[in-house]
Amino acid sequence: MVPGIDSSNPLYLHPSDGSSSINVEKLQGSMNYRSWKRSLEIGLASKRKLGFVTGTVKRDATDNVKQEAWDTCNSMVISWIIGNVSESIKKSIMFLNSSCEMWKQLEKRYEVTNGSRKYKLCKQLYETKQGERSITDYYTEMRGVWEELESLNSLPPITTMTNEINAFVKAMNEQQEEQRLFQLLNGLEEVYAVQRSHLLMMSPLPSVDVACSYLHQEESQREVLKPVKEEIEAIAMLSKSSEMTCGECGKVGHTKEKCWRMSRYPSRHPRFGREGKEKAREPWNIGRGGRWNRGGRSNRGGRSAANVRSNMDSSSNAASSASITPQQLEQLMRMLPTPSRNHGSDTEEEMDYSYAGMVSCNLADCVRSEWIIDSGASDHMTGSLSMIKNATQMKVEQNINLPTGETTMITHSGEAVLKCELRLKNMLYIPTFKHNLLSVQKLARDEDC
């Protein structure tokens, strides 16, 4: 310790201080000069050495002890500046002897006029978008621009405070918060459109911090629900029959080409034979993969049929690719229980059928007593062993592929009898399967139709 210099004196240098005691982002040029300058000023002020670069701490011309202490501190400040600039900038200021002179030279070289900088910052505020970033990262960037822009605005000091001045300052701060809120909401992604409208309808408008907290909570909630949503979308195809509107009868659930008014009502329909203008009956609409769809009521959603592919044996695989003729399909439908009509509707033109393919078999809930009819499945399947009479355990381990991409094992097989006394032969029991599935192809083979 230098005699006569205490720890509160700017000339005091702590024994632990070294050239690496202050470490900030290196100065690269005018693009980061303001942030570098602010960071280094904070570091120098914490060590009571800011006066060396501003010129307020001058070298004593009479006291040799203080002169030596000043030279030591000046050299330490120079080492701090040199250690926080790039290599190219370091070479241009290496041989300057005064930290104040070094500081002023960097300021003259890289300081940008306030007008140009303000214009750039204001432009950046309205061009900044959230993009793929999180709410936190987006808000952090906006906050940095706001703080820098505010530092460029120099307002005259207020020496006397009155009620009118206090009210004026409060109104100015509120307007500033509103501007920042609008700028923040302007760059949000469209997925937050509902939250943006909700914030703008609040009275009074919330502060930027409150709005950011609200958006962050919404983002966190979406992150929690996102894995479930992605898994369902990856393994499911929802029925979208309600989006179709018929141009003939004006009802939803089917198109004009599939409207029964344009062809003929099937024999099981209550209006069969009533229409005088009957046209030639068109064949059933058999989709890709053997799946077939018929329009259903939009308010009942869609009953789903899993398109399951079995690897039981080569003959089963060959049979699964066989096509079903309209006559076979009509005969099979007569064997099944007659579906109930929706008596609450205005007409009886549409039956309560709606099929869709590819649903999740491990996420969807189902009722064990209900059956799914699938024209693409190769075998009858169930996940309830009680549905099978005289169940026999499989002697050879056999696997089957589910729509989820998973492979599971078949443990038992047997015969199932429906309420209409329809017997389903060789019903497969799959413990992990959560549905009762009736294969149209296998039923057609077994009944010779």
C-alpha cells in the first residue's frame, strides 16, 4: 500500500488487480462501440478508475509519491483497454502513453452521430421479428435496443418537482410503455394472434413486462402440449367430412358426385324406392388401400377404422390385396346390424355412417363393445380376450404391424359371435390393441360372397 493513499482514493490499486481484472466483449469497430464503451465504463467505475479516461483524475505535479501512484494506475487502465479490443485496434493504440488520450482517440474513431444511430435503432425496432426464437430471446433483443435508444436521448434535468410536472412525467412514461408494447406485439409470430388481440383489448394497456410474462406463460403451455400434438399428427388422419358440402342437396359430409340424389338410395335407406327420378346406380367409392368412405352427419364426427397390415403368412398377404366388388360389399352390409337413424334431423336422407382411416391405436379411447369395419385389414382383431370363444393360444410366435409403426405379438385366436349371430372366424387377440376390428375382406372370403 502506498503511504498516504487509502482504499477510497482513485490512486489506490488493490493487490489483486491485474491486466485481466476487467473482461468485457472485445471492441470490433463502430458496430459494437457503444455497448463496449458502456461495459468498460461500468468496470472502470467499480474500481474507481473512470476518472483516468475522462481526464478528471490528473497527475500531481508536486507530490512524487502520488505521481508514481498515478503512473501505476494509468498503466493498469491502459492494459485493461488494450485487453478488451481486437488485435487490429490494439496495434493502432499500443504506443499511446495516456489512458485518457487512448479513450478519446477510440471515441473519435468509432463514435457514430446520434442522428444516424437513432435512425438505425428505430428502423431495427420495427423490422425485428420473433421468427423461430423464443419469447425470452425476442424480448431480450428488443429490450437492448430500447435501452440504447433511451441512452441517446438527453433530456434537461428537472430541479423543482410539482404536481403538474409529476403528472406530465407519468404520462410520458405511460406513452413510452405503450410504444414499446406496440413494437413488441408487432414482431410476434401469427401463432400468438389471439394473445395479441387479448392484450390490446385490456384497459388500461399492460406494461411491456406484464405482456412478456403473459406471452411466456402461453409459450410454456404450448411446449408442454406440443409433444402430444406432434405424436397424434404423426400417426393419425382425422376425418374431415364436415368440410365437404354437396352442391345437389346442400348438406355437409359428402360431395355432389357421391350424393344419393344423383344416383340411387341403397335398399336399406328409408327413402329407397320413393324417388321417381332414379338414375343408374354408381359403384361404391372405394379409396386407396381398399378403404371406402360414405358421407356421414357432420355433428357426429367420424367413426374411425384402423388400416392394419398383418404379416401372418403369405396367403393372408395375398388376400389382403384383393378388391371388394360393390355387390359383395352390399351383401356384407346386410349381414351386419342395421344402424340407427338420427331422428333429430329434418330429413332421413343421410345415414349414420362415416368412416375414416389411420387413427392412433395406442392413444384413442374406445368402447370394447363397438366394432370398427375396415376394408383394408387382412384379419379380424380384438384387444379383449372375452370377445373370443374357445380361445386357443398361438403355438408359434407371430407378430403384426400396427398403424403406429409398432410391431406387437398375437397371443390367441378363436371365434367371435356378434349380436346378429354373425360368426367371425379366426379372430386374433392382440393385448395391446384397443379396438374390435372387423375385416371386410376376410368376412367376404369366409362367407363366399
